[in-house]
Amino acid sequence: MLRFLSMSARPRIIIRDLALLTPTTAPLVYLYSTDPYRPSSFGDQLNHTVPEVNFTAVSGAPSPLTLDNLDALNALGNTSVYLTATDYINVNDNPAWTKGVTPSASGETEGAVSCAIIVNAHDDVVDVFYMYFYA
């Protein structure tokens, strides 16, 4: 699933063209079959974190913290805000949420949303950055 955060006022490439271009140019990612860590959902990660500044929880932070209100933290500490796990993570007994989503038989990581950032660099050049998240 692609989520476009913003587009320039006059994009040179029409969104329907991107839908055709992206599947043919997107990189394939192969996961090692015995690696217990998989791509995760950043939204799920937020369920297990608290925003802090100087090791103190930010007062007035949205609760629950979601992808839709994460930007509200900018006004509550700007670049000093960081997210801290709400439950202590012991390296010997990681919580299930740190291990991500196991791909389905078809190879899809349902529930772990990846994204693409598409930038109209200049002239006829478009830069596309593909990202996925690990907890």
C-alpha cells in the first residue's frame, strides 16, 4: 500500500502512470527464512512507545499515539522528542511485537505497510525511495 504524504502543485507524472511504473521498477526484497525478525508496522510500534524529552514523558502528547497524530509531537518538543518503548526489552526474551509480520504464502507482509517517497527531481527524472520498517 502506498501512502502519498504530499505532492507538488504541478506534478509532471500522473499518479496512474506511477501505478504502472512502480510494480515493474520496485526492488524485490528476499528475507532469510530462519531470521526471526521481519518487516513491521510502524503504527503497531507506536502502540508500544511513549514520546519523551530528556527522559521525561511529554505532557499533552496525543493518546493513543497514531500515524495520524504523530506530527502533533513537533509542537511539544520539536527535534528533542524521541520515542521510548513502554515495556522493558530484554534481549533474551523479545516481545512478539519486535519480531514483525511473517509473510503470507504469497510473500505479502500483511499488516506491515511499506511506503514509497516519490520526488520529481528535475526535468524528466523522478526519484523513488522504497522503505520498510523493522521494530
